[in-house]
Amino acid sequence: MQLAMAGSNDAFRAHLLETFREEAEEYLESITAGLIDLEKSGSEPALVESVYRRIHSLKGAARAVNLREIESVCQTLETVFALVKRGEYTPGVDDFDLFHRTLAVVKALLRGERPPNTPGEVIGALRAIPSGKGSRERTDPAVRESRAPGGEAAGHGQNGGTVRIAAQKLDLLTAGADDLLTTRLFITQRIRELEEMGGRFALWQWKHSQAFNDLHLIRRKAFGEEKAVIPPELVLPLQRAVEFLEYNREFVTYLQHDLATHLRAMEIDRSALEASTTEISDLIRDAALLPAASMLAPFSAFVREFSRTSGKSVDLMIEGGDIEVDRRILDALREPIMHLVRNSIDHGIEDPETRIARKKPAGGTVRIRVSPRSGSRVGIEVADDGAGIDGNEIRRMAVENGVVTAGENAALTDSEAIWLIFRSGMTTSRVVTDLSGRGLGLAIVEDTVSRLGGEVTVSSTRGRGTTITLVVPVRMATLRGLLVRSEKQIYVLPMQQVKQVLRVRPKDLSLNDGRPTARVAGETIEIVRLTDVLGIPPSGPPSGEDRPASLVIIAYGAGKIACLVDEVIRVQEIVVRPLGSQLRFVRRIDGAVILGDGRVALVLDPLELIQDATQTERPVPPPPLPDEAPRQILVVEDSVTSRVLLQNVLEGAGYQVETAVDGIDALAKLKEHEFDMVVSDVDMPRMNGFALTEKIRAEDRHPAGLPVVLVTSLDSPEDREQGRAVGADAYIVKSGFETGGFVETVRRLMRRR
């Protein structure tokens, strides 16, 4: 009983601490915003009171969960602000620096990280403040923040009628809404199958109409008015056969009518389900909306800190912070927007002397403006009044860094040259700083926005500044995907990047530098076979026929290719399932989708497809060996996504694949069937991959030994050594999984047998 109580108390304390962390993060954001407003406006009583109260509340919350270090730091900071409230002390710029360092210590303690200063150091510095003259000369801050109405930081108060909900629970609700959509897709598939069944009745009706006259003739000649002489023993069987066929006609006619009636009813039910699931999904996704200010507010402290250390004077302005956006989209945009702000300060805003010489205000301005757009989209504009983008410098550095050739540079227009800043490897800074200039350019910005189904625009005027606008959906909407078949597998391409689908004949294609290309709307586009980019060898030799081929043109930023596929199936809504942490580094694969018929298809990453397809030297997958067609491989994997990925790759390479969900299931199938190889995960329930390999080696009935390949997320030297010790022929880590290398390993081991 005591043990049960202890476990219950531990769970309660963990829940209490998690609740405190959520509350404390809101307090810290609010205090940070208040400090910046105070530094801008002076010791305005209302602002001082607001900051004081929030520090007091944070101290009390920390005491309630027995976090003594945070409580002590807050207690000391509260004492300082009590002096400010009474007018006995006016903080200066250095004091505000200390206040922000104090909050950084609290944040680190809250997150279990190592703080930049120890709690004792900041407590000592805070206690030393009143021991001076009681008041410090206040200097003008180097950074000021102004906010549009409604742009207050999140955490300044709770609206009536709102409740707190854990982010994890909200994610579960969103996943449940996605599951409803999957169920709707299943029902749509069932209706499609029933419609196909109904279509088959048309063939039956045609066949029956052909036989109807024959049945009528048999009735007249066998036992009707034109009764002919037939053997008596055939009269009764013929009569029964004719009566059954007439009954059959009536039965099938009623069945056809009932099926059509049920189809109409199911279509009505499907429409009702679609309306309900759409409404529920929208409500749940609305619950995940947060004011944009909740993500943008911490930028104020960053800009202030940089202004204090760089010698530049920067004014950060946030407008439209009250506009609500999906929390997951805000989380995804946090780093890209921070990168844009860094670039604006580091590359855009000039130092005060330069600005004065150019007849500008000494202080520069970075403006983040959030505004609604049509089609349930939102625009986030990051603008500065700095030096602007030098197109000639961009061109020169692009050639110098190998981003473009001299010939390609000559063909670029000025507006096209500006877009080079979004190419990886681009930077106009000759000095690598902690802030920016590390050669990543703004590729991370365009990549993230494109993945969200948005777009980026840029405009710049020399000497006046630069504006970069991100337009993204307000909500994480359900995606639409194009289903295609290549070899034996079905893949999904996100429709945002699909620009055109067309049919061409091989004779209409031309070669450019040895690679096939097609002319589409006056543009030459390189053609790649989808399976070649994925590193999957063809299952057989090319047919050599001049049949039309399906081309899917995909574009991502400035890149564009045409993918050759065997079949374009259809466009449908998709719910992308993540691959999981073990497979997050698998290139060219973004996730998985459950189709309406229950099959799993892999969602492809258009950006990486384009990058790999446009390599100067693209690896060509080896052709299949003639004797490999009937080879049987057993894939053992408890994760359905990983299992489907391995199955797709191996079947695409021409192997026949059977699957098992763990080691016990695999052993049972090995006893029932002969296999030429086992590909297994390690970390599985009931029996793991190491134990399975030991069992296989102990009971090996193959003269040359059954090859065993372990594909796992366990990558420590000890795990690799254990894999070798139990007799595995190859040990492949999922984080470095590459389809081409994996298939080559399988082929090499097959050749040894």
C-alpha cells in the first residue's frame, strides 16, 4: 500500500511540476516584455506594479512546488522592485541588463539547463543594488520596442471563458481528428468499390438480354405450346433450369436495386460524416491557435541584447501580434523568423555613424508585421530600413562560392539575382559571426515555409532597406497529395509542389549533357525516373516500346524536375504520419500515408528529390541480376512505418518480401517457409533482433548460412559488437539509412550464397 501511495505521489508531483513550468513560462515572457516597456518609458507606476506582481506570483508558484533556487532569485528581484515601487530607486541600463540575466537564470533552472550565471551570483548582484546611492543615473536605452494595439505578449492575462489545456492533450485531439479523416477516406474507398460492383451488373444485364430469347424458345419447345418431342427424362430438368434462371433474373434485379439504394444511403452518410469531421477538425485546430505575439515576444529581449553589445541602435516594432496562428506553425517559424531578424541586424542595419552620414536616423528599425491574407492564410513581414541588398555583390559572391557559374550569372536578371540569397552556401559576409554569416544563406527560411505549404517573397531597395514576407496557412491543414505508381510501389507527392502532369512519348524527348529533357511551355526540364532518384533498381529490363509515359513536374523554390512514373493514380486528401525518431534522417522520405484500401504509401520530399536529381553526378542503381527475381526475404519489424519502408525498397529492387512483427513471429514463419535472407530490427517486443539472430544461427538449415541484416536505431559500439557476436552479416543504423547502399548490401550478401 505504501509503495502504491509513493508511486501515486510521484506521478502527482510530476504533473504538478509540468503545470508549474507552463505557468512559469508565461510569467517569464510577461516579465521580459514588461522590463522592455519599463526601460523605454521610465518608471511608470502601472508598469512597475505589473512587473512586481508577476515576479511575486512566480515566486509563490515556485514555493508551492518547492523549487527553492527559483524562489530565492524571485524573492531578491521582488525586493528590488519594491524599492522601485516606493520611488527609492530608479534602475539604469546596467541594472536592466542584470534583470534580464536574472530571468535567463530562472529560465535555465526551469528547463533543467545549466544557467549562464549561478543563482548565487545574480542574487549577490541584485542585493548590491540598494547598497549604492539608492538611485542610479538612468541612461537612454539602446533598444526600444513599440507595439501596435493588440500586440501584447502572451501571458499578460487570461480571457474569461478560456481554459488551460496541456499541449500533449491538444496534439492527441488533433491526431484524433486526423484519424477521423482517415476513416472518412476508408469509407470513400468502400463506396468506390461498391460502385465498381454495381457497374458489373451492367455486364450481367447485357449477357442476360442475349440469353433471354434462348430461354423463351426453350420454354416453348420443351413444355409450352410448341412442345417438341424430347426425351421425357429431360423435361423436368429443363423446366427446373428455366424456372431457376427466371428466378435468378428477378433475384439479381432486386439485388441490383438494393445495392443502388444502399449506395445512395451510404453517400448521404458519407456526406454527413464529412461535414461532421470537417467541423470537429476545424474546432480542434481552432483550439490550437495562439496569438502570434506568443512567438514574437521573446525577440524583443534578443534585439535589446544585441543592441547593447554590437554598438548598433535598433528599434524592434511588432504589429498584428494579436492575430492567431496554429501553434505548430508558430513553432516551425520561430527559427526562420529569428534568422531573418539576425540578418536584418547583422547585414542590413548600418552602424550609427554610417546611418548619420547617409542622412538617416542613428537608430535603425526592424519591423515584424503580421497581417491576415485571403484563403485562410497569414502574412508575416520582416522589414528593415537598412542598406538593402546589393545585387552586384550577391552575383559576385554567388560565383565565388560556387553557387552559380559565371555563365548562369550572366543570364540572371537583377530580380532573379536577389533570390540567390535563398540558396544554401550563400553569404555576403566575409566575417563569420555568432549572429549570422555562416553560409547557410536563407535556405532554411524557404525550406521551412515551403514545407508548411507557404511561399516567400523578397523586395529590396539599395539604401532604403529590405522586406521579406512569409505567407503561410493559419492552420495546419490537411494536405492533398498526388498518388503515383513507380515499379510496384505507390508514392505520394504533395500537391503544393506538383506543377503539371502530362503524357509524352519517348521519341519526343531530347538529350542535354547526356540526360533526357523535355520542352514544356518553352522551358527545358530535366527528366528523371522516380525509382532512380530513390536509389531503387528496376525490376526488369526496359520494354523498348514507344508507349506514352507519365511525367510529373515538381518545383520547389528555383528548382524544377520532371519525374517519370509508371502511373498517375489520383489526387486525394492525405494525413501524413511521421516516420518516427529512428527514421527521421532517411532522405527523400517525409512520412507515410494510409490509403483508403488500407495500404501504406510513402510521402516523398520534393526538395530532396530535386536536390538529388540535379546532382552533377547522380549514382545509377545497379541492374537486377537474372537469378534474383524469385529470391525471398523476410522483413522483421514491429513499427508499421519502418516495415513498409523496408518492404517497398526491397520489392522495388525485385525481391519477394514476407513480413513479421517480431522475433517470435519471424521464427514461426522461418519454420513454415524457405527464405533467402532475413532483414530485422533489433529493439522489438517478445523477442529482439539479437535473440532472433542467435536462434537462426543455432538452427540454421542453409548450407551457406542464412544471411541476416540488422537495421536498427541502436548505434553504440557495444550494440554493433553484439550484432557481430550473434552472427549478423550486416549492421545498418537507421539514422544513416540510404536506400541505394542498403540494396547494394542486400545484393552483395545474396551473391555470396
